[in-house]
Amino acid sequence: MFVSILRQGDFLIASIHTALDDTELLRFQEDLVTQIGTSRAQGIVIDVAALDVLDSFASSALRDLAQMARLRGAATVIVGIQPDVAFAIVRLGMELDIHTALGLEEGLAYLESVTSGNRAGGSALGALRGVDR
Amino acid sequence: MSAGREVIDQDARLDGSDGLAELTGLIRRVVAGRVDSREAVDDIVQETVARLLAASHRLDGRAVGPYAVVTARNLVASQWRRADTGMRHAHRLFDPRAAVAPDEALLEREEAEAIRSALDRLSPREREVLLAHEVHGRDTRSLADELHSTPGAVAAQLSRSRAKLRVEYLIELDREPPTGQCRPVLLSLSAGDKRRQSELDAGYHLLDCGYCAALSEPLFDRRAAAAPDEVRVAVEVDADIVVVRQRGRDLAMQAGFSAAEATMIATAVSEIARNIVRFARRGEVTVTVATDGDATGVTVVARDAGPGIPDIERALEPGFTTYGGRGLGLPGSRRLMDEFVIVSDVGRGTTVTMTKWRR
Amino acid sequence: MAEPELDDESELDDVERAAPRDDHRLLPALVAHLREHRTELREEWERRIETTHLLQAMTPHEVGSETTSVYDNYVEVLETGSVDALQRYARDLSERIIPRGVETHEVVGIVLLLRDVLARSLFLKYHDDFDVLNRVLDAYEPAANRIANTVAVSFVEERERIIRQQQDAIRELSTPVLQVRERLLILPIIGVLDSQRATQLTDQLLRGIRLNRARVVVIDITGVPDIDTTVANHIVETVDASRLMGASVIITGLSPEIARTLVTIGVDLSKMNTIGDLQGGIEEAERQLGFHVTRSEDS
Ligand SMILES: [Zn+2]
């Protein structure tokens, strides 16, 4: 599987594990938006640490994904953009317009901060910490 | 010959569509002066332009015009040969040329002999490294460690050795060059070393020397040029974009680029490969190690026979888009690379040539 | 050719004195000759090195021990036809003498001197029989040139490698990324920023962010006298790339001149977080880090 989508409390954690071509990226976009609807997630973390290129198409796909998620009531944060990739995105002239965070933990912390008050369930970050440490 | 002199004075360059239009006019004059049939002229002009574009990123600006002229002449000559044979065999029901296939074993022996002699012309060190890489499959990194050098320097050396081998091989199959200038000129063309071409005035020599004019063509032959320091990927579907950018990155790393620069190159490759898939449906991307004097770089050429771009200026403006993308493909790639040339002929196709130099 | 300085009247056995008639025996005979006269030939070579003022950065003792090794390696190449050992030795030697300031021409010079000293000795040994002498020199010359070439190439390559290493080290030093507290990095830039250094700096900063899991970065450019538009653009790109990685950037020490450059190239300074001095920048960073525990700094 190239992409995994896990549920973590009120949030979805989507990890891209390998380079995706355009078609696969669009399918991922569609799958994730569908899952936001069915799971009523309040936020999504998209982990792109495995991507070694984020070109204009991939950036657009992520941006569109974030907008679709917002229409469905979920906040989006992209995590794990590699240093070289970050610089290439900027040089390319892309403005990602999505909140970004260093890693999964920071991404979840961001989601908790922006969705606090809306959420019924427990802390996803707490749950993650419980698993990790 | 006089037609060629004109070119040099014009200092023909392929810097944009204007340069190409000028050159196309020149090529047309050269061909039309030798061939009667209007269709044949069109065919030869097109083929010349195609070959010119394929070789242009390896040519010094002043050598582009002369190369166009000698290529056109070569094509005219081969056209005559074909027409001649065609006429003589026109009455036959089958083409006998296929039946009298040359003795393949003999051909192979001759070629092997030529390669051996050509190898002998390399210095022991060049030969050693080249063989270790090509025959024994050693990668540039391990060779660099052993030679106390860098992968980039080794890649550049391999590229030079290969260029030399190509020249010596062709000379071996032909005859010794008529002038002392020939070998260095052919070598500079083969290596795509623009600075050296300019120093040697390779363009002038090509026009004056029939020997080098004839050899310049196989020198740029795609098969002869294909080498491990060259990536060539046919681009047709989405997945090809991923393949070509990954291989482009590998080549850039092999040529000694930092990971950050290799990522920029891979991103630019991704953008122009996507343009092929979107607009032309089918095309080809090549990535090669480029040298210019002491500088090492990577050159990316994306070629398609698609509809072409009517307004290049506009296509290079950020935000200009025709397929609902973000219009960053071309202008973004230009920013990611150091050199960027786009030549497009509406109805014929587009060629993007871009180079990034190592710092 | 030259005055016979060499003592070639030493006792030689009959086999040695007999001119080798078969070509395949030429090199072995030659090698045997060079081994036998090792001491005086080496001393002659050292004398020449001294009179031509080569290797003056080295003591006579050092020169003596290196010439012995070079001589033995030299003869070994003639004997085995393989330059591997010589190459290794030459690199090793280069590594030792390059820091002493020995120049390329000196290294090439001493090897060429040895070539000539040995050639002269062969000349004296075989000068009676011109045919044999020719064949001996035909066998000797290409091998000797190959040796000279090997040594020179090894030296030049080693030199380039060392220079590259030093440049890398200098670059490392000139753009240190400091972690002042957890999740806070400071990048003080001092001196003239050229394009290459700016690239280096970005690379280090972005990697530093990931390595230290930084949330906030303070870039202090108090020490930068002037920047051109290329570098200004680069700084803007660095800020944007840092944000993409999830770190916010505060720029301190922005001089009016540099601020003007930034505005000229169309940078919206209100979008950049600029604070007067480094101290203020660090305080702002700490404030941001404090806020981050409960809420996001931007929305
Ligand atoms: Zn010639």
C-alpha cells in the first residue's frame, strides 16, 4: 500500500509512503475526502516525509484537498516536508497556503489547538503519546 | 560554402524561436539550392531542425549555424544516394538490399577491432576508469573513493573519456583525419564542450572540412551518445513523470550535485515531463551530464511533437495556465535551473532545454 | 650528453655486464642494475634535488627518507609494470607534504630528475653498444614517463582534495546554526553574503530545523553590510521554506539599506516578522514558543 489512513481520536492521519504519480495522488485525495465524511473527522494530518519531490501538481492537489476538507469541517496540516523539498517548492514559486508542521506530533498539537471546544472525544495527541512512549 | 560563411557572421544562436526561424530559413536555402522537389526540401529541412535541436545544447552558439548547414548537406547527400538506389531497383518486385545483408560476424569483428583500437588511444588512466565503470559496473561513488576524488569529478572524467572514445571509434572506422585540427574539433563536439568549441572555432572547421562534417553526424547519433551518464525516458503517462524525475535526480547526485540541488533538478524535470503528458501526449526527456570547460552540470532536454506553444512569452509568465493547473510548470522550471531555452513550432512540437551547473 | 659523474667502474658480474640481447630480458636487467646501484644513484639524485633548490620546505633527513621510498617504488614499477603501489605511496606522500607547502612543480621536478639520473646511468652502462642502448632506453622511457605522470596526477588530485576539504571546513564555520534553547535556533550571519554562501546557509538552516525540531528561528543579519537582489531573494526563499517545514522565522538586525533592497524586489515586509535587534528577536521567539503550548501563532 502506497498510502495509509489511520484514525486517531477525532483526527485522521494520512501517510504517503512512496512517490505518487498524478493519478494516484488524485485517488488519494478522493479517498481521504470520502473518509473525512464517513468518519466525521475534525482534522487531518498528511505526512509527506516520504516524498522527495513536491511539484506544482502535487502542491495543488494538497491545497485542493485542504479546501475540500475545510468544506467538510476538518482542518488540515501537512507534516514532514523535507528541507530540500521545501526549498524546491519555494523556488518553483508555489505558495502552499496550508498549515505545515515539522512532524506528526507537532501536527496533532496544531489540530488540537484549532479544534479545541469542537471535539467530543479525548486527545489524539495523548493517545499517540500513550502508544509511543 | 559561401552560405555557411553567412551563418557565422550572423552568429546564429538558438536562444529562442527567432533564432530558430532564422536558422530554418538558412537551412531551407542550403537545401533548396541542392534539391528540386518541394516535398523533399520540406522533409530535409524538418529532419535537419530535429537533429539540430537534439544536438544544440551541446553546441557552442557559433557552431550551431555551421552544424545546421553540414547536417543539411549530409542529409541531402544521403537523399541522393537513396534516390539513386531507389531508381536502379525500381523495376524489381522486392528490395534486394535486405537480402544482401552484410556478413554480421565480419561486421562485429570490425567493430570490436575499432573499439579496441579506440580504447588504446585513451590514456591508461582514462581507460582504466572507463572500463571499471562500463565493464565491471563500478559506480562513480566507489571509484571516487578509490581515486580520492569526488563522484562528480569521476562522472565528468567518464563523460570526457566516453566522448573521446566515440571520436576515436569513428576515426577508426573511417580514416585518419586530414588535418591536425580535426581531432580536437571532433572531441569538443563529442564532449559538448562549448568553451573548447569556441576556442577552436569548431563552426568554421565544420564548414571547411568535409571529413569532420561527415563525422559530426554519427557523433551526435542518439545511439552512439546513449551512455550510463545519460537518462532517456519516453514520457507518455503519469507514471513516466515519476520515473524520469527519479532517474534525473540519481544522475544529478552522480554528477556531484548536493541533495538540495538534485531535488530542484528533479522538480524541474517533473514539471516539464508533465507538460509533455498534458499537452503533447507523448514525448521524450533526456538528462545528461554536461561539461563546459571545468564546469560540470546536468542538462535536461524535453522534446515532443505536440501542438506547440503559440505564445512562449505568455507561457513563461507565472500563472498562465491552459489546463487548470497553477501555471508554474515552465516559469518554475526556469527558476529552478540556471539555463532555460524553449523552442516551439506550432503544429510541430516543443523542445525545452535546461541546464543547471554545479556550484 | 654529460660529464660521467657516476662511478660505473664498480665490479659487475658477467651476467650483468653482458648486454641483454633478448628484449624480454631488458627490463629485468635494467631493474637489477638500478637495484645494485641504489645507494649511489639515490645520493646523486638527492644532490641534484639540492642543487636545483627543490623541496626546501623539508629537512635533509626528510628528503633522504622520502627519496629512498620513491626510488624503491620507482624500481618496483619498472619491475612489475603496475603503478598501484606507487600511486598509493604518492598519495600518502602528497598528503604529508602538501601541508608543508610543497608545490606541484617541485614534485614533478624531483620525479623528472630521478628519471634523468637513472637514464644517464643506463646510458653510461650501455653506451658501448648503441643498439642495446637504444632498446634499453625504448623500454625505459615510456615506463619512466608513466611513473612521472602517476606521481604528478596523484599529487594534483590530493591537493585538490585537500583544498576542497579546507573550503568545506571554512564554509561550515562561517554559518553556524546555534540552538539557544529547545526548539529555538539562532542563525547569526556575519560578513558579505554571496550566492554560494547564501545557499550553504539555507541548507544548514533547513537541516538544522529538522535536526533540532525547531519551532522558531531567529535570523540575525546585523553583521551583513549589504546584499544584492539575488541574495535578498534567497533570504525570502529561506524564510518561506522554513515555514513550509513548520518553523516560523524572525529576522533581526535589518538595516535600512537592506530593508530598502527587500522592498525594491517586492518583498512585503509586513509578512516577514522583523524585530529590531537580536535580544528583542529572542524574546519574541520565546513568547511564541510559550504560546505554542496552548494555541497556534497563526490561523
Ligand atoms: Zn576536420
